[in-house]
Amino acid sequence: MTKSAIEIKNLTKVFISTRRRAIIVPVERKRVEALKSVDLDIPRGRLYGLLGPNGAGKTTLIKILATLVLPTSGTANIMGYDVLGDSSYVRAIIGVCQGNERSIYWKLSARENLVFFGRLYRLTQSEAKERADELLGRMDLLEKADEKAENLSHGMRMKIVFARALIHDPPILLLDEPTQGLDPTFATDLRQYVRDKLKDKTILLTTHYMHEADMLCDRIALINEGEIKSLGTPHELKERVRDYDSLHITLRGAPHLEKIRAIDDVLAATVRERNGVHELVVTAHDGYDLTRRLLNMLHDQGIRVEQFEVKEPTLDDVFLQLTGRRIED
Ligand SMILES: Nc1ncnc2c1ncn2[C@@H]1O[C@H](COP(=O)(O)OP(=O)(O)OP(=O)(O)O)[C@@H](O)[C@H]1O
Ligand SMILES: [Mg+2]
């Protein structure tokens, strides 16, 4: 038997969308290459992350593995089963969480939802009930078990969506942005649960959040415009930008960003304003050399520097180096 739990080879997906603006105008065809020759091998029991900006192709890859979208070319196998030829076997061994609270029934209670989906996976009524209560307990939702999903908060509904993916105890989990839109406490709970309680599962998780990928993933695939740009442990990826410095400067007053970007050696500069305080982040090859020139320029612009720090490179810096853009742009 193959050691890989998920094997993706040369996978391509082209979407052709059509639209007609008016009856007399011919149909317009738009071609989007959502995945370009993707290769990825995930060994059993590992948690891999797909990290990339909007439109990178993350959901498309998850949907192909979940047998919801057909690939244009290439192959994908899960535990040796082909997503095209053996799709019903694949469906039996995967749990999918699409980060969409509409994937449960709002008129059913939390428990009824889980029992219903458990029955679809051929659990007996008593097995499904037992498993539903076990998961509701783990999600801290037993008190709300008989409440209709429509009366629960968004975060609670997302916990049911997540529990739904686990109801048949599948060896493989496909999690598409599982913490998106959750309040920070729920998101932290869920991450801890994934990290501590699902160690024996093989998981592919997509996210926009760098700290989530950093904290959870054994390996991260950085994806941009349908291509995997780099694959490695969080540490390996960050090692690749070790010779970059990230300067974090807190300012009173808005800096002239274009002038900063025009300084030689500045690779990127971004600024965020919060309550009148501006957080300037500048990436450069040699932060020490740049510091003096940057502080002089800010002084000339009449801007007070409140705090100054040189930080370790983040996964966003790696992404910037590989693609010329930031993940969270
Ligand atoms: N059904 C579809 N028809 C046409 N184009 C599509 C379809 N689904 C996705 N696309 C396009 O494919 C590309 C990849 O989309 P995808 O949803 O996989 O990105 P993503 O990485 O999940 O983005 P996000 O972070 O916003 O969720 C995008 O350009 C998107 O517009
Ligand atoms: Mg997506």
C-alpha cells in the first residue's frame, strides 16, 4: 500500500465562464487557469497547509479532492483511490469542512444535524447519536444540543459544520478556511483542537492566516495564481528569507509611503493606521544600513517615531519574495 495519503500529480483546472451582456452581443468566454500543473504528496498522519491570497486556487484544489469539481487534467489519489474513478470510496474516507455555515440544516437542532449526517455515512441510529454527543461534548456544545441551528451564533454553527466533517471518524480531513469569520476565542479553540486531538488524521487545510499555518502545519505549500511556489516546514520557508529584515515602526503621523518605497534597498513598505497611530512595515536586505536613512527621512517629514523594532521574517515575507505580493494585500 502507498505511504502517501494524498497524491496529486500534474493537476490542472481551467474554468471557462460565459456571459452575455445583451441578446445581440455574442457570448463572452473567460478562461481562468485556477490550477496549473500542481504536484503535492502528503504522507499519512501529516497536516499540510495551503497558504495563499484570494483567488490562488485553494478552494478549487480542495473541491477536486472532495470529488465536487472535476479536474481538467492530471490525477489525484486519496489513500490510493482515484478521485475520478473511485469517487465513492474517496467520499467515504474524507471529511470536508468548507467553512460555510449553510452546509448544515438550520431547521434541525445541533444534535439532529450530526445524527442525520452520521446516518448518511451508514452509522446506525445509536452509533450516530453516541458519536454526535461525543463531538458536541468536545466542541463544548452539549448545552445547546437541542437548539435549532438557526438560533445559534455563527461560531456555534461553524463548530457543528466542523463536527459534521468528523462524524464518521474519517482518516482524511479537508478543511477549507475552517476558522474564517470566527471570533478569536473560538478560532483559538478550534486550532488547539486540530493540533492536539486530530494527530492521527491526515489533514489538508487552507488558510489566509499566516500565524494559523505557522502554528498548525507540518509543511506549508505557498500557492499563488494556481501554482505552488514553495513547499517546506514553516522554519524552512522562513530560512529562505533569513537575509531579509523586517522593520516595524510605530509613528505619530502618516508617512510618505511612495518616498519610502523609492529608497534604494527597500523591497516593500506598507502602512496601517489604527486610532491615529501608523504602523509602518519596511522589508529590506540590510535593515541596519537602511535604518539610519529611513529615520532621517521620517524626521525630515516631521513625523515622530514612537517605537522601532527589527523583527524575524514572517511567512508573508517569504511570499513577498516569491511572488512580489503580500498574502494579506
Ligand atoms: N466555478 C467557477 N467558475 C469560474 N471560475 C472559477 C470558479 N471557481 C473558481 N473560479 C476561479 O478560479 C480561481 C481560483 O479560485 P479559488 O476559489 O480556488 O481561490 P481561493 O484560493 O480559494 O481564493 P479565496 O482565498 O478567496 O477563497 C479564481 O480566479 C476564481 O475566480
Ligand atoms: Mg477559497
